[in-house]
Amino acid sequence: MKILQIRRDKDEYMDMLLLADLKQDIIESYLDKSEMFALINGGDVCAVCVVELLKNRKCELKNIVTRPEDRGKGYAKYMIHHICEHYGNRCDTMYAGTGNCKKKLEFLGKCGFVNSHIVANYYLDHYSEPIYEGAVRLTDKIYLKKQLDAEINVKKVVDLALEAGRILLKNGAEIFRVDETMIRICKRFHVEYVDTFILSHAIFISAENGMEETYTKVKQVPLSSSHLGIVAEVNELSRQIAEGLVSIEEASRRLRKIDGLPENRGYFQVFAAGAASGCYGYILGASALESMVAFFIGCILYVWVLTAKKQHISKMIVNIVGGVIITALALAAYHLPLPGGVKLDGMIIGSIMPLVPGLAFVNAIRDIADSDFLSGTVRMIDALLVFVYIAVGVGVTLSAYNTMGGGLML
């Protein structure tokens, strides 16, 4: 679906325009001096509109109509949003005139238009035959208006793009995805001059409004855990924005809602951590019994992780203590009279999987491959430090056990 400006042969669309305005000579009086747009979907012209530029940064929506078979699909509302954005950098106000028809007035109201003025007896003076809308005879022409300064505003667009980028970066998206999403949003709202510089923990964006006025903003994004569900939601929203289906205000509201999406329930995360521990342990050579023990250790471990998150405990402490918990529980299982016995390495290797920053590590490699060396290096260091924290927790516990046990592990 796309909207194109019709620059020639406007008369070819006269049949559609007559569906909204029954008098052809009135349409001809404004058609040549106005600009026409057509919404095309699948090769078919589904809707058209005509806008006339007025003086003093004003414009008027003279005619908008959707094919009868395409009505009710949101095409007219989509087109109004598009033309408001299109004229937002040239006009302050858009007018739209219609008869005293409740349905059309409600539609324009939903599109952001408010009452402006009334031309009394317009349809009586300009039409020789009575004009009816349903059972109501049209007499006065009611004009509504919409302020366009809020429709296309560089600061609002940049703030929207920056917020989308922040949410993506915070929840584990790749650098290139954040960059593409921000630029796509800016381009959609006609902010053509935009530059971004994105690090693993910060976003810089600068944009111009075409009048040599520059707006620059910086946002710090602390490294945190990933939430791919939120990344998927922002991706879907950005595609809808690019297609013109979402306005700036609606996009801002939806981003706030997406940012507040809760994580999966605690019991589900605990079970998933246990399943990951058991399955990875088995894949890496642990026996079925060791994998089962790793499942229970993984569940207990993630109870600690979720508790630490609620208390905002440092990542270093979380992973070191996590390593201690894993090793202590594995040692306890090692001394239980389990049938066939278990080995420490099989239980520990599987149990540490919930702590391993696999997504951050893969994203770091991808950033480096995309020549984002600074961001990739920061993410790589962060991931490697997690490995170090886990190793410290495991190593200290084994060392203490060996010391207190007189070298029983040797």
C-alpha cells in the first residue's frame, strides 16, 4: 500500500471524486489549482483526495473519497494522516468542509479535526438540486480545522525514534537493528536529515528540519538483561510506522506500553532455567542422572537470580554467588547415595547455562563483523567478565571444599 501524488490527468479520477461531491463544475473549479493524491493497494486505486493550498500557511482538504468496495478498511484515515504529515512543513492549519452529516463529522473528529466555522446555506446556494446525506438534507457547510504543527515536528519525531532505539538497545537488540529502526521512523515522518551514532550503552542522534535548525539528543542506555519479546514488539511497531499506519502520538503511547511489558512469570523462568541446565548438560556429555540433578540446580539457581534482580544487586555479585550456589549444590549431590553416582563436571557444566550471556556474546561478534568495533568490544568485554565471575564463584567454592576436605577431590 502506497500513496502517490497525481500530477497530470487528474480528470481520470473524476468518477471517484463525484462520489463525494456531486457537482462536476465545482470539482473542476478547484481541481487544477489543487494537489491530488491517490492511495494504491495491489495496483488498484482505492482512495483519492484533493488538497488546495491557501494563503498564510493554510490548506483545505477539498475532497476525499474511498471506493465503495474498500470502505471501512481505514484507507481514508490513513490518507488523512499522510497528507497532514506531507503539508506539516508548509502549513500550520488544514481545513475540511462537509455538510451537516453526523457520520462525516465524527470521522473528521477522530482524525483530529475540531470545529472552525460554518458557511450558512452553502448547499442551498451552490446546488440547484437538494443534496441529501441519508435522510438528512444538507444545508450549511461546516468547516473543521486541524493544527499541523504537532503533526510534523522534528523534536517529536527524534524523541520517538530515540525512545524506540533505547528500548531496543536496552533489551538486547543488535546495533544495526537499532540504527535502521531509528532512521526508518525519522524518514517516515519526513525528517530526511538525520545522523545516528550508537554504542552498546548510549545513543546519539542529530536531525535537521530543513531550515538549518539542528536538534541533537543523547541517551544513556545501561547494559541490562535481554527481553526478545519486547524487541519483537518494537520491530512490529516500526514496520507499522513505516507503512504509515500509526501516527506519532499513537506510536509514543504504544512504545510506553511495550516498555512496560512484564517478563514471563517467575515460575516459568525458573522452570525454563532448569530445563536449559538439564538439556545442555546432557548435550555436553552428562549422564541422564547428572542432567536431572542439573535441572534442579538450575531451578534453585534462578530463584537466586530473580531475587537478586528485585533487589538490584550488582551483576558481579549475582554471577559470583551463582557460581558458588551451583558448585555447592553439585558437591552436595556428589555425596548423595544416588544410584550409579554422579560426576561434578557434568552437573556444573549444565547448571551454569542460565548464567551464560549467550545473546550478548553473539551480538558482540555480530557487531564486530559489522565493523561496529567499539560497541562489539564493549559487549564482548561485558560477556567475558560474566564468564570470569562465574569461574570465580565455581573456583573459590571448589578450592574451599578441597582445602576443608584435605584434598579429597584430588
